[in-house]
Amino acid sequence: MPRRHSNVNTFHGHDNIWESKEKLKIKVSTKACSFGKGVVEKVQKVEPRCYQGRYLYEVDKSPLCEYMVNFIDKLKDLPGTNLMNNVLENFTVLQHIVEEGSNETLLCIACMFEVSENHQPDYSIYRLTSTD
């Protein structure tokens, strides 16, 4: 099977946008986890912009780290979607958003991925909440 590695013209990244009524200083932690352990983490500070009376927080075209690009390349090399999905069963991306001043959690989500037979992306996103 030919290798399908990312070439120089391929961009691996993500976009996020959040909205609030208040102007906050937020910090976004995006962590890749394998078998429940953090493997790599990216922390970004996001400044808001006012838009129609609300504050928007945007992460636009944030590039994935080398670890994630290599992970995607190795995943593409696996023979068949069943094996790819077996690997992805033990892989999660956690995103934790906190207000910088108070360190209060504003949002925490977990992203789980699956390779589909029709080559369309398949994922589930869960909002994690506290029982406090």
C-alpha cells in the first residue's frame, strides 16, 4: 500500500470560536490523550473581540503540532478502517477553557474520532460537566 503522508501543501489545524456576554481573558488547553494519559498539550491565550454586543473568542487556523501530524500520517498507513478505529478507540482530544484570572473552568469537552468507510469525518464531542 502506498504511503499517504502529509505533504508540504497540506495544512493540519483547527478552528474554534466561543461567545460570551462578558469580556474575559481565557486560556485554552488542547490535550491529545492516548490510553487515558496526556501525550501532548497546546495552551493558547485568546483575546476577545466585541461583535454586536457580545465577545467572540477565536482560534483561527491553529496548526497541529508535529506529534499530531505524525499520528495522522501513521494512522493513514494502517491497512483498513477497522484497524484505524481500533487505534482511535484509545485516542481522545480534551479541550479545557478557563478564565485566566480566577482559573474557573468555563468549558471542557472531549472529542472522539472514527474513520468511516465513505471517507467522511466521523467524530463525537462531549461536554464534560461537574456533579458539584
